[in-house]
Amino acid sequence: MDKLDKYEEEILRAYENDELKSGGLTKEMKEKYVQYARNTFQKNKRINIRISEWDLLRLKAKSLDEGIPFQALVSSLIHKYVKGTIEID
């Protein structure tokens, strides 16, 4: 293990002396995070799209390679795009 810097040593000392305390969540923060979780896992809308047969076959092959269901892969790609974590050329 690498040497700890001064800040890390302080944290470790406080942990070992049982001095760390949770900052806790305010009611508003907890409600906000609950809503984030609900929105993330909510799959209540259906869409129909037309794509080329070649793209469909490649998407299905990719889903097999990744070991995830085809629709989950498509949903994940859309989610990542709208979140801004992937870009389209």
C-alpha cells in the first residue's frame, strides 16, 4: 500500500478513533434522490422506430456480445445519449 498523505492520515485516524459522523440527509435531499431513482428505473413509455435491417442485425449481435437483452442495450444507448455521456458523429 502506498503511503498516505496528511489528509488521508487524518481521515484514517478519525475512523480508527470512531470520530467520523454522518452528515445525514435533509428531508428535501432524500426526496430528491428518491425521485432520481424512480426516474432512472421507470420504463413506462414505448416507442416504435424504423431502422435498417443491417443496423438491427448489428445491434442484436452487439447485445449478444455484451450479454444483455437487445431492448436493454437500445434503452441504455438512448439514455447515455440524452445524458450526454456519448455523442453521435
